Amino acid sequence: LARANTELSELRNELEKKVQERTRELEVERDRIELIIAQLSAGLLLIDQIGKISLINAQAEAFLGIKEEEILGYTVRERSDASRSGKFFQFLDTIEPNAKKRFEFTEPELLVVEVVKTNLVHGKEVVGSLVLLHDITREAVIERVKSEFVALAAHQLRTPLSGLKGYISMA
């Protein structure tokens, strides 16, 4: 009985060591994932299956002008108001899964983001959504300037041509 008790004690100690070791490994992995999420240049939101926001990274906070403590635990609909972030959440509520859409923030300065919303699926069950926000302001501004330039150039070319056309028709 004493020998069995000793063996059980040794097994318990080994098991405790393995549990502590595995716990440390999981903590390191968790910290690594949190660091990666925090360092992303894209904004990231994680929304659970009932629509509650469960994670937001620093870049998404900057894009939306909101702090983590103001948003975590709230649903997207609860945060849909007239504020900068509220307008975005109204927009987000209309996006279908696996869609890419543009959203423009105009205040305090122009910010154009490409929003990608993806369902998170575990097995066959949708367990939430992942929302990525990419800053495409520079590309959008270049696109607008290019369009304005083409329209202006076309107008400037049409004006003298119209005069020449009228002059030729009179001759």
C-alpha cells in the first residue's frame, strides 16, 4: 500500500509538471498571437455569433476613433449611432460575409478603408466574423485626381475642337 501510494504521488507530480509545462507553452503562444494582432497594419475586429465585439486591435481603434473599453462586449447594433464609429457599425451591419466594400470617414480628415468581412466557421457552425480594415486612402485620392484630370483634359480638348468644327461648317 505504501509503494502504491508512492507511485501515485510520483505520477501526480509528473502530471502536475506536464500540466505546468503545457500551460507555459500555451501562455507563450497566446502572448505571441496577441503581439501579432497588436502589430498588424490592418485594423481587426472579432465579432462573435451573436454580434458582440470581442476583440479590436490598436489600428482598428485608430481608424474608428474609439477605445477598446468603449466597445468590447457591445453588439454592432448597440454601437450604431451618429458618431464616427457608429456610422461605420451601421455600414458593417449591412455587409454580407466574404464581401469587400469601401467605407469613407470624412471627419476629422479623409480616411478610406477597404472592409473585408469573413465568417469564422468551426466544423459546420458559424462562430463569428472577422473584419479587416485596410487603409486605401492614398489609392482613393490618386483615383479621384486621375478621374478629375481626365475629365478636365477631355473638356479642354473639346472646347477648341467645337470652335474649329463650327468654323469649318461655316466655310
